[in-house]
Amino acid sequence: MALHPRLRPAPRPDSQHVPAVAPSCSDNNSQWRAEPLADGAARLVARHSGKALDLVACNLADGTTIQQWAWLDNICQRFHVRPV
């Protein structure tokens, strides 16, 4: 899965913070699994950490910071695949 280059991990003071984008695309830290949810959305889970893709502060603006975070089952971690 390719991520927009302007999306950067946010610095977080707690120990759960893991950057969402790794410098290399050849390792398993660049691999994501889409897991369907009951409401039709999907959570994206990093293969190497088991953490979910997360939008910082649930922001939807261009350039929003993304990160890996423990699954919280909130709107910040639910994604829909739509045709463009």
C-alpha cells in the first residue's frame, strides 16, 4: 500500500508511538493487512507490529499525520476503500 509522502508520523510522548511509514519498502515493516469490520469499514494493521493505522486527532485534511497505534476501535482507525 503506498502512502502519500506528505503524511508523516507524529511525535507522541508515550511508548505506543510507532511511525506508520518506514524508509524501506522491502521489509515486512512496510506491509499492511486490511481487516474487514462489521460496519463495512476496514482497519489496516501493520504486519511487523500488529498496530493499526491511525489518523492523528482524526484529522482528514491534506497532510494529516498518520501513525501506528494500538487498536482503539474508533473513527480515527477505520478506513473505507472507494473508487476514485
